[in-house]
Amino acid sequence: MNNVELRQKLTALQAGDKSVFEEIYNQLKTPMFTIIQRIMQDKMLSEDILQEIFVKLYLSPPENTNNPRAYIFQMARNLAIDGVRKQPQFANLDDVENLVYLPDEDITERMDIERAMKTLSLQECQIVSLHINGELKFREIAEIINLPLGTVIWKYHKAVKHLRSLLSGGAI
Amino acid sequence: MKKTVLFMAVLMCVSMSMTAYAQNEPIRGGVPSVENTGRPTPVEDTDPIIENDGLIDGQENSYRLADGEAGRGTIETPDKYWAENGYPDNISFAYEAGSETLEDGTSIAYWEIGIINADEASKQEILALLSPNCRITFRDCKYSYREREAAFNEIYASRNDIVRNVQMALNSEVVFVEIADGYEKEYARKYIEQYGSFVAVTNDITAAMDATEGLGLDGGDKNNAFGLWLWPICLVFLIGAVTIVFFNRTRLIPTLQTNNGNIVTESTPISRKQTISVIKNSVLTPSDDVFGSIMEKVDKAHK
């Protein structure tokens, strides 16, 4: 669902047409949940965040937003990052963006993609997921995570290269 | 192994002879890397970037240079024209992404022009300036060439042990600055405040430039001739590297085993496209009852 369609649906929802809500949910649930769970690494907590976002969307759909898709994904990302910060084991982390779930993985072993994603820092993971799964533009991602455009592009390419190496099981 | 060594030896001989040949050649103009003043001037590139994966947001994989609009004026090389006459305030970059000769013998050059606030009038103004042999694809930008150049010059002049290098991407509005380890965050903040978000800080400028596919403007003091004879040598080594990679890919790679010796899987190289496709397809879905829970919460909120 692109921005134009999403804006139309949200306008209809705001005008009282509740039937469009399920359509919005069905279109966005998968990319949003993918991004949230990759950040949270916890299915139950990720589902809670997904629920929270859609309840907010239903009760007060965003008004006058040119880019509702980026707005919604930003909300998902921010809540997921807050969720990570609230977890006791990460409470003392100074910079949660640099968190790596599987820091000492052996790259000679061929990995599945979800394990490979855990070897990225949380920031790289967000950039890759927001761009590939969330289909957001680099400029939108740069604004969401408050980094320069060039840095986002560079980190994206670096992360994809790293994932490629892991998925190839050390053959590259 | 013997074959590889032999192959590398042949490559060395070829490259050395080409170097010797090139050193006797007169310097031809038009392809400077960087002037000794540090002022950025474009480096030629002949590889068309047809598929641009993530160079500038919103345009990745979504346009083809061949779809560019033909000019109606007389200027064949806008980058040189603007370098001589000054870049207009609404231009961020002009980049020749490739060229081809049509069946009727006409030579066509594909240009990417970075333009600020790209409205139709500005585009028409540029199309009226450039030759019909130019096919122009416009790219939406935020920062002008002058702003980028001013930042480049200032940062170039401030090079020290921490600020190691600076390069201006040719086909995007990014200016990369290589900063020593541990100082990235501090300098990123400083540069964003000072210049804007087009300045990107990295600790490996080569990797950053490779990632954006842009050809860099080396901040070092290289003379013009160096750039000329480096190309064929790079080409020879590139062919060598591709061949070695090919051998590596086709050789037997040990299978992976668990601790008790069971074979798990074989290592197989996959491409970048495959990697992106895997990420795209590896979606995670919430449980079916999540929507029901949302509607319950909505109902409660209404009551």
C-alpha cells in the first residue's frame, strides 16, 4: 500500500468508515511486525507494540501527514526501541542502537536470515528492515533515526554486504 | 595454485609494460582527478549505472537512464560547462553515467542532473541548455554544488590526524569525510550543525564511496597523469580479481559439520540481489488473534 492509497484509507477512517481499518491492518501488519520483532527479538512484546500502534491509528488516525507510511513506521520503530530499553538486561546500555544480539557468531557457518539479522547492530538492522521490508526511502529513514543520509546509505550497504557473507557461509 | 601464481605473474608483466608505455605518453586533458589546490573536479566514468540500488533514496531500481529526456540546446558536457561558468544555485551535480552509439551512428550520453526543488520550469531550462545528444535524468536534491564544494574546500583545508580525507560523490549530493576511529560521532554532529546533512562521516572512505557507487575526488595530491595510466592497470587487476573469484567460487568448499560430524550444509556464495530478496521474503507475521485483540481494545476505549 503506497502513501497515496494509505492517505485515502486514513482519510476514510477519520471520516468514520471503519471498514477500511482491517484493510490497513492486513496491508501493514507484516512489514511492521517484521521490523518490530527484529528490533525486539520477542514475539509477544512485538505483538503488544503492534496492537498499541493500531489501536492508536484507529482511535486517532494521523491528520495532514504527507507521508503516512513513514509516520506509521516511525511510530513502530520508536515504540520498539523504547521496548528494548525497558528490558532489564539492556537497561544499562548507553547506546541501544549499537546493541548486537549475536555478537560472536562464527561466520564460517551458513545462517538463516533471522539469525544473520541478529548479528547486525540494532541500528543497521533497522535501516535494512525499514528499507527492504518497510519500503521506506533512505531519506525517510535518515529522518526517522536522525542520521545523515550518506551515513544511512553507507550503513545499509555495509549491512547487506555483511549479511551476504553470513548467508554464504564464508564462501565469499 | 601453480596456475594462479602463473596467472598473477602474467598480470604483473602486462601491467608493468602498460605502465611503462603510459609514462611515455603525453598527458591528455579532460580527466583530472583533483587539482593540486584541492578543488574538486569530476573524474570520468564510462560505466552506465542502470540499476542504482540505494544510491539516492526514492530512486533505487526505479528508473532507467535510457528513459532520460533529450536536450534541445548545444552544451554537450554540462559538468565542464558549469565548472567553467559556475554552477547555478539549483544544481547539485551533473554526472555522465554512461554513453552508447545508436544504430545510426549517433553518440548518446546519459546524464544524471541533481536539481534542487525540481519543478518543470527548472527542468525545461536545463533541457534547453543541453544538446539533443544528452539524455537527462533528473534527481531531486537538497543541497547545491556550491554548498557542497564550499564544505569540501573547508574540510579539505582542515585535514589533520583526525580528519583524514574528504571526497565529494559525483552522482549524489553526499560529501564523505574520513574520520579517525573514536571521533566519528563528535565530528558527525559538528559537520551536520555546520554544513547540513549532506556531509557523511565514515572511518573508511573507500568503502563508503564504493557503497554509493560514486567515483570519488581524492583529497590527496595526485597529479593528472596518474589517473590516466592507472585505469588500464586497474582494469587488468580487475580482470585478474574476477578470474580468481571465479576459481574460488568453483572450487570445492568444505561442507559444514556439527560437533558429532553430521553434515549440515554446504557453503554456497550468494549474490547481493539474492541477499536482498531473502531479506524481503523473510517476513515475520503476527498471530491471527492480534487483530481481535486490537478490536477488543478499541471497543473498550469507546466504552
